[in-house]
Amino acid sequence: MSAFVTGPRGGGDETLPLTGERTIPGLAEENYWFRRHEVVYAHLADRCAGRDVLEAGCGEGYGADLIAGVARRVIALDYDEATVAHVRARYPRVDVHHGNLAALPLADASVDVVVNFQVIEHLWDQPQFVSECLRVLRPGGLLLMSTPNRITFSPGRDTPVNPFHTRELNADELTALLTDAGFDMEAMLGVFHGPGLRALDARHGGSIIDAQIARAVADAPWPQDLLDDVAAVRIDDFELTSERDIDDSLDLVAIAVRP
């Protein structure tokens, strides 16, 4: 999930185009979305410490590399061959492969953790993918999943606002998806704006998200104050918690256990 930008953007040493399907590091205009994803990796990386981890749908690969700093092994899968080549070249400590998430190319009970951040909303057969996660996890293994909260991401819409999303979920729907497949729920967390981002919301007409999307959709130049504010966002500007109303969250973060 990004601000729905299409076409390549320069900046840093990245070589993948910014398409709206994934976020990438090193771009000022993309920094808000990148940090919003990065905060989940940072908060949950310790759940991967010393374990065999599969990241199903690794995108640019920065998250898999972050996890590789603490995990025993990280296997990363992506369906896009150019993405796989990029991850292999840029993040050598990640064992990356081309693969279909509907039929994970792993043996039964072969990993301790499956990481799936900002991917499930892109999949056509979500139950099949979740069943595959259950199959490849060892007993007691964890499924760590994040996804945009449908209630706040596409409010009042029958179809997702992001054209790359097939089905978005609210907290109850995500819980049902996981438990129907056989998982036990450990926690449902939400990603929220912290005080600094709430101040930026007020500064930019009530929503810094809407301000960014408006420029992206119109392919309009960014005002310098908006670009500066977006470029300055850090993971500490977000809150990942279960202590606020989950329906008000920006993203849902599920921690589920294979019995």
C-alpha cells in the first residue's frame, strides 16, 4: 500500500518502480507510507528472534532484511520476478524465491513464523492463503499479519479505494478469516497516528493522508510544506496498540497462533 502513485520515481539507490502495490524506502513523497509499514516490522521483529521465518509477499525486501537481523533464517517469497531479483541483489542475507502465495513452496510444518504485512488485501483467494500459512507453520508457530482497516481506509465504499486491493477487512472480518482457518487469536492491534501526526492532520486540512492522496491522484506538484512534513515522519510518530478503539485504527495487526 502506498499513496497510489504510478510510474517510477528517482531517489536513493532503489531500482523498483513505485506502483501503488508496495512501498519503498528512500523517497520523500513515499516516506509516510514507508514509515507506517516499517513501524509494524520494528514492533514485531522480536517475535521472530532465533526462529525460521517466512515472509509471504516481501515486496521491496527492506522488512525481510530487518527481520534477518534477529531471525535464524528468513525465507522471502514474492510473485513478481523483478522484485525477487531486486531483493536477491540488495539484501543478500534474505533467502528470496519466486512463489505463488496460494500454494506456498514450503513443506508442512517447516517454519516458526509467517510474516504477511500489507499483502492479504491484494489476494483474490484469502482463505486459501491463510490455510497455506497454517500448513507451513510448526505447532505453536505465529502468523503475523497487517492490513489496512477497511473502515478507515475505504470508508463508505463497496469497493476498495486502492485499485490494487481486491478485498479489505475490518477487525471482525480479519479475525473470522484467521479463526475459520484454524488459528487461535493472540492479539488484534491497531496502528494509529500519535500526537505529532495528529498535529500534521490538523495542519493539512484535517488529514495528511488525504492531502497526499489528492496530489498523487491529480499528479499535482507537492507544496513544499507538505513534502517537508511527510519526509520528516518517523516510526515513533505512530502508535501500535490494543488500548484504543480498533475500528478507529489505520491498519490492523493480527497475531495468530497455530495450535
